[in-house]
Amino acid sequence: MTRTIIENGYVATVDASGAEFDGGHVVIDDGVITAVGAGPADRMLRDGAEVIDATGCLVTPGLINTHHHLYQWLTRGYAQDAILFDWLTELYPLWSRIDAGLTGTGAAGAMAVLARSGCTTVGDHHYIFPRGSGDIVGALVESASRVGVRLHATRGSMDLGASQGGLPPDFAVETTDAALAASQEAVERYHDRARDAMVRVAIAPCSPFSVTADLLREAAVLARSLDVRLHTHASETVEEDAYCLEHFGKSPTQYLEDLGWLGDDVWMAHAVHLDDPAIARYAATGTGVAHCPSSNARLAAGIAPVRAMLDAGVPVGLGVDGAASNESGQLGVEVREAVLMNRLRTGSDSMSVRDALRMGTIGGARVLGRHDELGSLEAGKLADIAVWRVDGVEHAGILDPVAALGLGALPPLERLLVGGRPVVEKTRLVTTDEDALAREVARASRELAERL
């Protein structure tokens, strides 16, 4: 048996009671947490164990990213002053030239940055599959293995091109039947149902303005027949609301519900423009939300009604969103952004640092359907753990270590464990060569740009 003990840190468990231990400990046996508590670990447990001295550190569950477009790591800095629809129109021609090799390189770069910001589980939404582009889902899986993080890959799709009234150009979409067949194949090839799975796959048509009603309806049926989750974008912008009213005579929530797209096996990205009746429907059905504050600000989409969603019981997690609309790509930053953005909307006492940490951990686990395995530091859960150094010049003397993460500069990451295995040590990846990866990303970005 392999045992690791983390002790002497400020342990924020994010369990149901919100237990926290100043100078506490976490014991890990074979990748599973077996004890959490105050003070040092029992002396009887120390023989043969690796002991991590977390003095001066905040210890939290690993962060969980519920929405991303990893391939966009290769297209940062474009359309810097655009709203969503204009941004998409500018970038679709470039994205339509992606392939499995470029996607894998971009994804590795994006996941490396996520890991260095405390993220242990990466949710990705990939929806562009040009003809002859190879096994893109497989490339995502390989890159996650290279970095050492858990991957929730969603096999996305678009079948509503511009000639049919959709937003993407025709050359960027698939047929309905092809999208459904490829989605089923991705699930059958890569989805792991084991409790400690490193890879899960969901089905994820892109959005109401890039997908036909037939694909949305049939994708929901397919996902439920395969017992996997469903994901899409919803209610991100006022332009999307206007599109749905013009084309369907309904709000995005009404439209999606009529097609079978509300349920506790579904999570939506953004949900910025939900009214009270829509929030009530999300809560009643258990539909989850990926809150992406930085991206929503970058594209001027608005501030999601997160406080109202949480109060109603909607599952809410955090997301980075695509790196072309959040050039930072750091999930740890989104904890702070969630606090600040939601206070702008609903007041200084409406979003605490612990509320935001909860969204970034157990909230995200709930959204992805893994709250029994991930998202808190409790005996029996998988040992996905972030150890943040809060005694350096950025945070020394701060009253509350959790506020160092939720209000201060992103703390340096002393250690990141995924299933008890080290992924980051002293801010550096130990699973792959960061410098070599940076060079690969730069080359891939240039190559993609030259394909236009």
C-alpha cells in the first residue's frame, strides 16, 4: 500500500458541514482519502508514508472545470473587442482547419495551465470535426494522460450551417446522422464507468443556433440510451435569446426543455440570461450550470444570476470556457472572478469566498455527476488535492487562507495530486516538460494560422 500524509496546512474540506482545520491533516492510501482531521496525523500511520509538510499552505480539493474548448488554446488573442456572434464569425474559418494533431497540442497546453492553477478534472466541449481531421477525441484523451488530469470529454457537433439559418459556415458542420454516429462511437471507445475513471465522455451538440432540433432531440435520446451525460451552451447572450424567439417562438429554456434537454443528467454552459421561471425549471429538474465569469466578461455577455440559481438549488460549477475568450486559462482565477462578478450583480454579501470555492469543487463535481467521488476532502473520496502556498509575499499575514484564493492573487501551487499521484510540485508540472510543450504550442498556433 502506498500512503501519503499531508499535514500542518489549513485544510478546507468543502464537505457538507464546511469543516476546516488550521494545522490539519489528510491521509491518502492508494489514491483514496482515508482520514481528514485536526492536528497531525496519527503517529501509527507515519511508518513508510510520504509526508508532505503543508506548513504555510491552504489545502483544498482539486478544482473541477466544467466547461472549456481546449483546442482554442491555439487561437488566443483574436477578435479582442467582439461580442459572441461576431467573435464566432471571425474564428469559425480558422477553427474549421483544426485536426487531431493540432487539437492534441493545444489541449495539452491548455490542460497544463489548468493543472498549474489547481485543476484536477477538466471538462471539455469540442464541437468542430472537419472532414479528414482524424481522431480528435482520442487526441484529447492522449493529452489528458500526458498532463495527468482527469478528462470529461464531450463529443460535440454542429449540423446547422449558414445556408440553413445557422451561424457556422456550411463547411464547418456535419450531417445529423454522422454527428450521432460519431458521438456513439466516442462513448463506446473512450467512456470509462469505473469510480476512479480518468476519462468520461458526454454528448454535446453545440448550441441552439448551430444545431437542428432533430440533432438536439436525437442526441438526448442517444445519450440516455448509453447512460451518459448531456451538455450544450444555453442562454449565453441576449442575441441568443433573440435568435430563439425569432426562429422558434420560445426562450432557450423552453426550446431545450421541449426537446428533452432539462434533467439531472444535463448541464448547460453559461446560463447568463435566465429569468426566474427558467431558474425554477433548472432547479426542479436538477439541470446543472457551468458558470464562466471571465469569458462572459470578455465577450460582454453579462453576469449570470448565480446567487438566485444557488438559492433555488441549481447545481452550479465553474468553467474557464474556451481559451479564445479567456486567454488566461487558469481555473483558480475563476474562483476570485466568481466572487467579484456576482457581487457586482447582487451585492457585497451575496457571494462569499467559500461559496465560490464550493462551486469550483463540490459544485463542479455535482454538475459532472461525480460528487460521490470528487469535490471534497472526505474519507472514501479520490485523492484529488491542491496545496496552495499562502505564506509568500503575495499572501503573508492574510487573516483568512481561503480569502487568499477567493479574493487575492492566485496562490502559487505547492503540490497538486490526482488520485494521489503528483502532477505539480512547487508550481511546475512533473508529468511533462513545460518548456518543450510551450514550444509545441507556439509551432501549432503558427501552423493553424498559416492554413487560412
